[in-house]
Amino acid sequence: MGEERYGEFVLVRRHGYVAELVLDRPKAMNAVSTEMARSLAAACTALGADRDARVVVLTSSHERAFCVGADLKERNSFSDADLVRQRPVARGAYTGVLELPMPTIAAVHGFALGGGFELALACDLIVADGTAVVGLPEVSVGVIPGGGGTQLLPRRVGAARAAELIFTARRLEAAEAVGLGLVDQLVPDGADRDEALALAARISANSPVGLRAAKRALRLGHGLDLRAGLEVEDAAWRSVAFSGDRAEGVAAFNEKRSPEWPGE
């Protein structure tokens, strides 16, 4: 299992074809500082270009928190000009996770609030344990969710439910969060990382070309009318139909063996 560090606060661990992207600022409960945001964006850029990374799992090194959001202590010292300069750096972290081309899974325990929950929402799937507490409390401190929350949450739970959660700034415990669809899978306390990595391992057995194309079709087709969505799907199908992975998948099926994906 290899490791690579990006700055002081972000770590990437390898588990075969699964890359674990670790938020590693435990002294601040993974509050996203400017430095941490820059490192997270850099790690995502590297992972996006890595042909051996078929699935990414976003985890936390803090035992009581996934991520508590933006570093408000740092923000408190900012001038208006500082805040303007920092905005593209912060956005780069959230869009870095959101735009990863392979399937992504967030493993959530403890607090996942504000920008912390937005990092989870940027993933395709969210696995949470019973200690998870999620929410977008930004309006309670005079701002709005700015890491994608106003766009990603309604895509999960619908416009009215997202409005209620954002306007009230309330926190949800794990059972309610899974019931409303804010998280996808509820697992025993302390098992979120292991379960997310196990799910990622199952996904990574499939064609990396197929996985990336399926994610592209899902993301680009969302919100389109059916006819336009089917055109997106057709374009994604054409991108894989003549690939080495498709040829290997068909051959392996007919030869009753496990495929050895060329990844192209």
C-alpha cells in the first residue's frame, strides 16, 4: 500500500485500483484552510490523470469528524481582498473532488458540516456510520453554501427539502440523514471507512473505461430532457464501444474467466 502526501494536510493511499484520498488535518477537525484547499485540488488533479485509480474513496484521519467545513478562524483574519483572493482556491478543492472522472465514495463519521458536507456531496456515493452529523449551516454565520451545496443537495433530495435544510441551517443525525437521502448507506459505528473501501473494491473490478463513461453519462445527462439525455448516453456508449476494455469484457465473458482490463 503506497502513500503520497500533498502538502501537510492531504494524503493519498493506494489499495490496488482504489485510491484513498485522506483529509488529514486532525488538529482542526479537518477544517478547510487555504493551504488544505490548495493541496486537495492538487491531489485531485493528480488522481484524475492516474489510469490506475479506478475508484476514489474520500476519508478522514480524525476519529470524531469527517470535516467541519471552512476554517473560520483563518477567515476571521481575512480582509475583503483576502477573501476575494481565496475564493478561487477554495472552489478548486470542491470542484476538484466533483470533477474526478472515476466513481467517488465519501466515508463519513462524526461531523460533516458546511464545506465538509459539500465535499461528501461532491462524491457519487456517501457511506456514513451512526455517529455522522451532517448539515449546511452557512446561513447561520451570514453566508451561503459555497462549495456546491445549493446545487448538489437539491439534486439529491429535491428543491423543497434542500431549501428547508439550507434555510434552517439544521444538523441531521445519521438515521434521519439516510432516511431523507442525504447519505446512501448507513453502517455500524466505526465501519464507514472499511465499508466504503469494500464497496470501492467491488466497483473497481469493473472496466475502468466503462466506469468513467458511465459516470460521464450520469453527470452530463442529469437535468436534461429525456431525448437530450439519451444523446448524452449514446455519445458515452460510442466512446467505449470500440475500446480495448469492451473487447476484453466480451472475450472474458465468452471464455468464462475474469477480465484483465487494458483500461483503454
